[in-house]
Amino acid sequence: MFALVDCNNFYVSCERVFNPRLEGVPVVVLSNNDGCIISRSNEAKALGLKMAEPVFKRKDLIEQHNVQVFSSNYALYGDMSHRVMETLKRFSPHIEIYSIDEAFLDLSGMEVDQYEYCQNIRRVIQKELGIPIGIGIGATKSLAKIANKIAKKNEGVFTIDSERKRDWALRNTQIDDVWGVGRQYATLLKRNGIGTAYDFTQQNPEWIRKNMTVMGLRLWEELHGRSCIPLETVMPAKKNIATTRAFGKKTANIENLREAVSTYAAACAGKLRRQKSIARYVTVFIHTDPFSDRERYQSFSITATLSEASNSDIILVEAALKCLEQIFRPNLLYKKAGVIVSEITKGEAFQGNLFEKHNREKLDSISKVTDSLNNQYGRGTLKLAIQGSGKEWKLKQEKLSPGYTTRWDGIIEVGG
């Protein structure tokens, strides 16, 4: 049996942990540059605020109902996610971290009442971290997903542990809500009279394979209670790593772009080191505002090949800045930039270059010191001078909450 643990309205819940006055009031969290709504409290949902809705379009409703609005505090959310996942590891030796707010647990072989066991998990997470969660239990990961959606509308835990409950759950799940059924497949299935998960299970498996390939057939088996998607307890290394951001305000200044591109390249290097990988290709892109009515949209990109695959801030930033110099066009207002690293391999599979000018051991030592200090004192404590302050291009975060668990100056003070 699998249990899918899902944190409720996760970003909003993280804000509420450290600000109890937000309990019971409508709260939303916004995307990068305070653009769209990406997390809503139940009270905000009840007002009709939608996911991915541009916040400026609902300004009147937000002011009318005094909706509390926050910029995305990704450092806080990432740290709270880590705490949740570490706590979940106490309840199962096998866990797959599926996303920042979701994880699968393997309950196989546990001589426990699974419903009560998962209710206890909910109580522990709520007590120790203040995060409300829902848990769905099923014989397959796909059934656990369906059970999780039902759990949120009931007592927080729902178990599909019988043929009768499975049929009821499938009949009450729209095909759009089934894990792995995207928009195109949902349209195809509805066109063929398949409106629910139950309808899907009643189809001929050969028809499923023909129209949805082996992935669709695997889902068909899963919904019948036969597990085909194993638990992935080891996070696979990424094949490409990207850091891209829209600027808080447009810029034509190449110095601002140098700061941004070098910061993004250093971020990619840090991600490579965390998964003990190195990359051979560095791609840089910049583009103007695609939604501007005044300026023609223009986009530029270029890829550089490193003489040696690397995960050093110095090497990747150097390559990225050379790329920027080649694609920069003056007199344009740029809205976004990004750095992508690819052809990623394991660090121990390093292929040297006789003519490489950089000392690899020295670069590795610098990286270790940088990572150690930034882990201890906060991201950005030690960085390359070219990265600058970013005040001219960084994300607009006008409603950012403190870094309660990630910055010393954000720690809550309790006075007597």
C-alpha cells in the first residue's frame, strides 16, 4: 500500500505557521514579480479567486475583502518542505519526495491500522510544524493520488482498501483529475465518452495502448489496483538545469544583465554541486517583453562548450558572460534572462583536458568554502563580485514575509 502525503495550500500554510493572525482570513501567495496567484487559502477560494489569475485583475475584490497578499518566499517554503519530508521519514523507511509539498510513503509490510497510522502522521506534522496535510492510501500510486483528493474533502485521510471503495472513488473522479491524464488526453477520452476514472477502467486495454501508448496502459493497470509505477526513493539527477527570471523592471543596461546572468550561472553551478554533477554546455538567453504593445519582441540565445565539464561558479560565470557579450543588442529593453547547463554527467566521470588553464583542485576548494559559508550564514553571503547587489533587476517582491527559518534577521523575537 502507498500513502500520498500532500500539504494543504502549502505556501499559504507556511505563511500562517509564523503569523497566526492569518488563520481564518483569506490569504494568497503570488508568483515571481508579484504577477499571478499561485497559492490560496480556503477562504480565498471561497471568494472566487482562481489559480494563475493575474492579481491586478482582482484588485477590487482583494481590497473589498481585505485579502492578505504575500510575495513568494521560496527560501522559507523550501526549508519548511525539508522539515516536513524529514519528519515523514520517521514513519516509513521508503519515501519518494514527489514535489515540494508531496511525498509517497510505502506502507507495505506494516502491521498497523493504516487509517489510524496516517491520522497520527497528520497530528505529528500539525503539532511539530504547523502544516495541515491530507493523506490518500491505495494499492497503487495512482489510486493513492485519487484517495488524496477525496481525503481533503473528508477527515484528512481516505483509504481505498476494498473493491467497493475503489469503484466508488473511480466513479467520483473526473478523467481530468486523474494523475497522468493531461489536457490533450482528457479531450480525446471525453470525445470517446470517457468522463470518469471508472469509465477509463472499463475500456479495452488494446484501445488504451493504441491511443495512449504504454503510459496509458500502465495507468489503466494502476487504476485496476495493479502497481506498475514503483517508488523512486532516489531522486534522479537532472539532465538539464536552468535558472531563469523575469526582471522586476525592464533594463537596457548591460551591467545589469551581467549581474543577472552571472547570478543565474552561479545558481546553476550550485545546483550541479548539490547533485554531485558537472556540465559541459552553457546556454544563455535574453529577451524583451513578449507582452509589450510598444516594442517588438526579440529573443537571443547562444550555447558555449566548456573545454572541461565543470560545476565551478567561476568557470560557468566566465562562460555565461562571454555568451552574453555575443548576443547583447544595445537600445533594447530586456525583460528576462536565463542560464541553462546541459550534457550533465556525474562528477566522478570527469574527462580532463591537457590544455585547460584552470586548476581544478583549487576551484573545488573555492566551491567547498563558498557552499559551507552560504549554508551556514545564508545564501549570497559569499559570491563573486560580478554578481552585484541586483537591486536594479531583481524580482519585484513588495509583499515578502521575513525569512523566519532561513535568515538570522528573520527569527521571531518573543518579549516578556
